Amino acid sequence: MSNMKNTVNRGKKGPSENIILAVLVIGVLMASIDSTIVLLAFPAITQALHSNLSTIIWVILIYLLITAVASTQFGRIGDIFGKSKVFNTGIAIFTIFSFMCGIAPSDTSLILFRAFQALGGAMMTSNSGAIIADTFRRERLGKAYGFVGMGWNVGAMLGIVLGGIITTFIGYRYIFFINVPIGAGLFLLALKYITYNHTEKERLDILGMLLLAVPLSMILYSGVKIASVGLNFVNLVILGIGFFVMIPFYFREKNFSTPVIKFSMFKNKIFRNSILASMFQGLGFMGVAFMLIMYLQGVRGFSPFYASLLLLPGYILSGVFAPFMGRLSDKYGARLLSTIGLLVMIAGVAVYLNLQVNSTIYIVLLGSAITGIGGAMFWPANNSAVMKSSEAGRFGTASGMLRLFGSIGMMGSFIIVIVTATMAIPRYLAFEIFVGTSKLIGGITNGFITGMHLSFIFLIFMLVIAAILSLTRGNEKTRQNSN
């Protein structure tokens, strides 16, 4: 009976299918934008809440941390209780706590509300890909993932721009308030159109979720602390315990009938390489924007608002080309398109190696445009490959795993950039430059330029690994070879 429902649902055409896609894209876009929108608002938040930078930095880190940890769990919960129910509940939670973030009276309460907001965001993003897999016909998956991939990946970068604009012209609290009317309208649409709730009659692996959440939290927390305060004994102990606890999780999941992560899914080379390519792409690309902002504000002395605008061309091009590239991946497969996309992104990052103290700003615009086109080629094709190669009934798990590894990539990229920057300049100065409260002066500028170039080389290396994984994944079934 469930298979009949699935077949009927996949055959839908017309406005409802487009509305479903629009709801998913807007939901993922909101969650993704809020992962970075607070970056350029740090000075305003710090002053308004009488806080300090080392505390306020957790307003973004707690969001990234919880999104990474919760993604797989909520994807699995969607498989069991219904993906649409979890997605729609996520919209409600995200909207409510966006309002709470906007009225937060202290830094502690803001961090707490951001944690709950992240839970809602994880519920949306970890089930969006699964809803597409359950709703759209196979030959239309790439196009659909093109839009949703644009929502997540462009949203994370676009959040930096929107944060600068809203904070500059309206006030930092509105970076949260803006979600309230959008979320309320989206929730009403979701209740009407996101209704398909095929479920799997399996037990929820509570212990397995805890055994996954604890080590991931410890590993990511220690990584953030290493980046923010430096390497010390406590951070190393936390990191070591985190990796150690992964061992009982692995054996628990191997012997449990309905595990949180079904490790047999990694036996599929297309699935495994696509997931890992997503992580290494995140490691290699997200840090580029962080470092460029530090260059534009710390070296060139631009305001946070103007610095963010200089990165806008890439986001626009990525948003325009992503759906088109998704259709190409439906026709020709993900392997070639996503690999070329990564090579284009590598070329774009290599352009930034020409940046010096007084370089023309057109280098930034050119690099942004090139990487934006490359991202538009990679994201929809790679996401589509993950879902097409996942096991039947495991779309929620696969979608959650994709978001998990992507979030780990974002977190890791942030850590790479901060660690690299602090090799050339003091750690406190690196954070202050990033949020636009300080500017480099004197001979330390040349040291930063050298450190920036080294970070770009390391980030390119991450993208090269992603390209190798993408190239060697194999070819999935496409529209052309399925006839």
C-alpha cells in the first residue's frame, strides 16, 4: 500500500509540485541564512547586551554545532514518524525561537534561544532532501535538488551579506525578527502542501542517537575551543574522549536492527564518495569567505557592509545557475558535472592567491564569480547523487547524513581559517578583524597576507580531495541510460 502511495505521489504534476519545492527551498534557505547572518552583527550584539566577543561568538557556534549533531537524528526520526511532520514542526520551532532571539535580554538567553532555533533548522534541512526523494519523479530530482542545494549553500554565504545590511540600516534584532512573518506564512503553506508522510515501522534508536550526539558534540566543541583559545591539555582530552566514544557507537549500530546510521549504506561507492565530497567541499570553500572578509576589513579597511557586498556576485550567479545545472545532472549524471564544478571552484580560489595589500578589488569580484559558478555545478549534482544512491526507505537518514557531513565541513573550515590566521596575528585581533572592529596596521599586515595565502592553499587542497572523491564515485543511473 505504501508503495502505491509513493508511486501516486511521484506522478504529481502542476502547481502543487512547484509549491512543495518552493516551501522546501524557503525553509532550507531560512535555516541556512541564520547559520551565518549573525557574523557581521557581533559588534552590535556585544555592545547592546554588554557582553564580550569570546561569549558572543557562541551565538553562531552553538547554531552550527547543534545543526551538525541533530541532522542525522532528525532525518532518522523523519523516516520513522513522517518527514513532513518533522519538517513542518521544524518551521514552527524555528519561527518561535527566532522571535525569542530577537527579544533576548542577555547573551546567555540569546545563546540558549539560538540552540532551540538550530533544532528547528535541523528538522527542516535534514528532511528536505528526503521529501524531494519521496515526492519528485527520478528524472526531476536533479532539478529539485538544484533549488534546495542553492537554498542551503547560497544561504550560508548570503547570510553574511544580509547580516551586514540589516544590522547597518535597521538593527541587529531584525536579523531574527525577519524570520517571524516569513516563517508564519511558510508554516501555513507547509500544513497544506507538505503532507506526504510515508513512515517506516521501526524502533527509534535512542541510545544510538545519544552515542552519536555525545562524541560529535565533544569533537566539534574541542575543535572550536582550539580555534578560539588555542591548543591545551583540556581541549586534547575532550577531543580524544570524543573519538573514543565513537567506538561503542559503531558496534552498537552494527548490531542494532534499526540503527541511526546504517553503515552498510557506505558500501555503495556513489553514496560514500558523494557524502565525503560534500564534507571536503565544505572544508575547502566555507573558509574562503571567512578569510576574504578578514582581508577586506582588516587589510583594506572596508566596512562590514561594503565587504559583504563585494562577495555578492558569486551568490547571485550560483542562485541563477543552480537549477539549470540540476537539470543537466538529471540528464548526464552527477559525476562529471560535480567534478568540473569543483575544479572551477579551485580555479576561483586560486585567483585569490593574487591578493596583496593594494591589489585591485576586481580580483575579489572575479574570484567570487568563478567560485559561484563552480558551486552551482557541484551542489545540485552531488546532492542528487546522494539521494539517488541511498537505500529505499532511508531517504531521511541519507538527507540527514548529507547535512551532518556538510555542517562538519563548515565547522572545520571555520577552525582552519581561525587557526591559520592566528599563526600570523594574535588570536584576539583575528576575531576583532573578522567582525569589523579592528584594522591591521604596520608590518603585521604582510604577515597576515602570507598567512591568508597559506590558508587558501590548504583550502584548495581540501577541494582537490573533494574533486578526487567526486571523480572516482562512479556513474549513477541517469535519464539517458535508463531508457
